[in-house]
Amino acid sequence: MKIVLNGDPKEVKASTLAKLLEECGFSGRVATAVNEEFVPSSLRIAHALSEGDRVEILSPMQGG
């Protein structure tokens, strides 16, 4: 399926947001949004992805 991940087109096999995080190698604490709607970590396992979804995955950064 084709989605847009952090602004870049990407072909993925994942059918849910949780599986997408695993497929793309994200671990630890991250924030997620699909089509500009925040998705809490407790709902990622059930959040189905669709062709053309725009997914944002953000991880905290330290520094200043």
C-alpha cells in the first residue's frame, strides 16, 4: 500500500499503525498522527491504515 510517511511517499506492507511502526523500525516513545489526527499509543494496534494516508511519526529530541 502507498502512504505518505513524514512527507515522503512510501510503499508499506503494514495494515495498522502499530505494524507500520514495527516495519519502519520505530521503537521507544513516539507521537503519531494519521491524516493530521493524533493517534494515542493505546489505539495504534487497532488503527487501520488506508491507501494514501498521511502518517507523521515524531520522536522526542534533546538539546537546545
